[in-house]
Amino acid sequence: MSAQATAATLSRPSFTPINPTPEQLEGVAFSRPRPRELQHALTHEQLDFFWANGYVSLPGLFTHDEAMAWQEASDRIYRDKLVDPMNVRYDFAEIKDADGNATDENILWKIDPFHDLDPSFRRAVFDRRILDALASIYDGREPRLFKDKLIYKPPHTHGNGLHQDYNWWQGYCTSLISVAVSIDPATEENGCTVVYPRDPREGYIGELGTFEHKIADSVDPDAAVKNIAKPGDVLLFHCFTPHEAGPNTTDHVRRQMFLTYNDSADGEHYFSHREHYFEYYKQGHYKEEDRDRVFFE
């Protein structure tokens, strides 16, 4: 076959359909999703609250000792990992002075993705306490990891403006739910996450096809819910839930894991999304003449 052949000139071979009987489907040889007992499922009250408000808080889901292990891992990565500004995994922020003015100093603000950098993070990402909570939202179906990022949010650095996460994930499934896991205490002063209750079934507010996401007129400022959290606390919120976070005005870091999952019925999108993210991140954060030097490691 010519090396010049394209997808348009190729055709998939046809196969004889496999049509098992109901009895055969119950056989041990057939691999298919089966209901499982959820040890850490949300209660009916929590599920009702989530679907009415687009979020649910799970305080104390992880222990103090687990949070301390994440703090140590975050410190070790920050101290020992070779952080190259051309490595698209690392995101930097300007440090501001006491008057809020930008300085010439940049500091590591976020690692995206991060869960492969330490075993304690890998265990958290696939912990049944998270997966079962999400599976109960997904009618018992397993969640699939879509995205993972570790936000350091160092002292005197920026927050994030009001948005729906789906603004960045247009074209992907709408079952996406983010899980914010607190590593450090989250306070109003250090820029905790603020959510605006809204039934996620009301959908996307913004204009599709653009990252210009101006939705301030669509939320009630008086309805804001500040996610004041202790280490180990967890917040689940839907990709259509408006939220924001202020700057860190303190002298201490405010670290959180942000893990996003989708319903397994919608497929596996982790690597597809990562390529999508890297492409628009390069365009938005690097000069055109530098983009050929950008890499992921």
C-alpha cells in the first residue's frame, strides 16, 4: 500500500456480527460493565443537592495524614523537579508586591498534569472515595479521569475569574465533574473556590466556539458560596457550575488538586484532551517563534 494513502482512501474491513444470547452475556467470558456495590456512594440527600445546585461538599473525605503526605509530595516536587519554562506541564505566574503591582519575578503556579509525579497523588486520583461518589452521580457507572492539575497558588499570585469549566472543554462530553481536593486550608484570604448554585441541567451559558466567556450577568452575586476548606476536604462541581477564585493575598501557598472525570458511558478522553489543551495553551502562552521549542516531560 502506498505510503501516501490517506484515511479517506482506506476502508475498514467488515466482520461477521457477534450476537450473543442473553444467557451467553451472563457467562464469565463476557467482559462488560456490571453493577458494583459502592462503599462510598453519595446519599440521596447529597445527590438531590448536587442536581439542584451543581455542587456538593464532602468535608473530611480524606484524613489529616493523607493531606500531610500530599503536602510533602508537593514540596518535594517543587524542590527537586527540574522546572523548565518551555515544559508545557508547568505554568508560572507573576508575583505581585504589597500594593498589588506586578514584579519581574515569576513563580510556579500550576502543574498540569501531575498525578504521575508521586504515588500518593496516583492513589488519590483513583481512590474509591472519589470514584464511588462520582459513580453514584453516574447511576452506578464508573468515572474516567479526564484531567488532573495541581495548583500551588503561591503567595501574592492571581486567582481565576468567573467561568464554567466547559468553556475550556467545548466539544467534549457534558458529564464532566471536577473534584477539588484541599491540600492546605482554603480561606477567603488565600483565594478559595467560590461556586454559584445552579442546576447543571440548565447547561452552558457562554457562546460556543470562543473562549470569550463573560457570564457575570448570569449569576447572582449574593448567592456565592465560599468553599472554606480544611486539608482533606473535597468539593465536587459540575462543568456547567459557575465558579471563580480570588487571588492569594497571604504569605502562604494554597495548594489544591483539581481532578476532572467523565461518565465512562461517554468514553475515554484523557489523552485526546491533553493534546487539545497543549495546543491552545501553546498558542496562548508562548510567542510564535518559541512554540517549536515547547515540549512535555
